[in-house]
Amino acid sequence: MKRLTISIFLVSLMLAPIAAQQPPSGSAFDWDRVVQPESERPLRWPVDVAAASNNELAVADAYEPRLVIVAWQSAEWTQVREIPLDGAPYAVAHDGNRYAVSLRKGAGLVAVEGDRHQLRRIPLPDGFMPGALAGVPGGGFLVYDLASGDVLKIDDSGSAAGRWPVDGPVTGLAAAPSGGFFATVAQRAEILLYGADGRELQRLNVPGEAPVPAWPTGIALEPGGNLLVVDRHGARLLKMDVGGRLEGRGSRMGWVPGLLRFPAGLALLPDGRLAVADQGNGRVQLFRPIARDQTP
């Protein structure tokens, strides 16, 4: 009986990677690949990821701390630059022109600019402690202040262009086409929508998977209007419409390719793929959306 139990366990381990790559019933995402370039210093604790294009990602690694730039070259993801940071990163975003990285413990906000990825400090109000970030289409960033609970808008020149109080604490931000923004509040498993004037317009509940409540740590907005959310506690990707209806989900807890452990952030690539900072597994993973008529 003991031999039979061991044999079943070994077979299950052999089949796990294969099963992980198959989208579960009702899935809105299909696994694409792992992004973990060969390096003497591989990713250890990725806290967020941002996409400059379909072929370039920036990964904020809090273990070192550093920003790792990876690019799709010769049919594989390759590390092209490693940028040391003055403090542990909290989040990274791209606004179409440059990256920005928020640093923990009041270490500030830095822009990463040009082909050589040079660092430039972005001035912030006194006492500002940057947290969640989002790029604003056309240039600029939204930055959450962990100290005051406000969201600050920074324009393309690096100047403050607006500041609004938010019912946080906020764990993820995404710019809305209207000029407002979406914010995830993990403690309440909510998504808040704010207008361009900073007025709260809507609250959506992020569904958990009993008995574990959802813990949304990142959000992105598809061109068609759907919301893409990463649930850290449930190790899931969720697709929701702007009314809060669940359109589909993807992944679950695990360590093999296609599964996640404590995902921390996400980024939407121009081609529709989703990059996820798979923190617990020390890697980034890419997922492809499944069209509605292809979803099982």
C-alpha cells in the first residue's frame, strides 16, 4: 500500500506542469511563458512589472534592490540591464515614454529614461511616501501617497497636476480613459473608480474564492474596457467588466509554469498579453487572453 501511495504521488508531480499549462474551465487566460532570463543574479523577489512594449519589460526586484530590464531577443527573453536602486521598490509603471519606480521608506520616486535607462529623481511634496503607480496614456503618472492617502497626478514634465483623496489604502492603480482612475483596496477586496475631478463614481467588489477573501494587488484596463486584476491571496487572475461582473479567471496557487504564488503586480502589453510579477516563485509570467468564443 505504501509503494502504491508513493507511486501515485510521483506521477502527480510529473503531470503537474502539464496540467498547469491547460486553462481551467471558465478561464479567461492561457499561460504563455515564464520570463526568467539566465543570469548570475536571477530574480528573487519581484514586486511589480511594467511593459514599455511587446518586447521590453521592467521588473522591480526588492531583494537586491534593483530594476531589471528584459527584452525579447533571438526568440527568448534576455536581461539587457540591471539598475541599482537607492531603496526597495514598491511599484513600477510606464507611461509610453519612460518608466517610474516608487521606493519604500520615503526614498522617493525616480524616472528611468532614454535608451541607457538613466535615473532621474522626480520631486514630490514634503512628507510624500510613494506607493502604487500607474502610467497615464500620453505621458505622466498617478502616484499613491502612503502617508496622506491621496493620489497625485504628475504630468509629462514631472510637475504636480492634481491631487485627490482616496478611500484607501490603495494597492494598485490604473488610469481611466475619462481622465480618472481605478484603485484597488486589498483590505476590503474592492475596486474604486474616480472621475477626472477626483470624485468617487463607483465601487466594485472583487470576488474571493471561499474561504479565502480576494486581496487585489494590481489592476490594468483593457482597451475594450474590461478590468484585469491580480488576486494575491487566491493566486488568481480575474477579468471583470466595468459593472463588476466576473468575465473569467485564470491560474491558481502553485510553483510550476502557469501557476502563481503570491502574485504582486501586473502589466498589460500592447498585444493583449498580461505580465504578472510572480513574487513567491521569483519570476515573471506571461498569459494570453482567451477570446470569449474560445473560452470553454
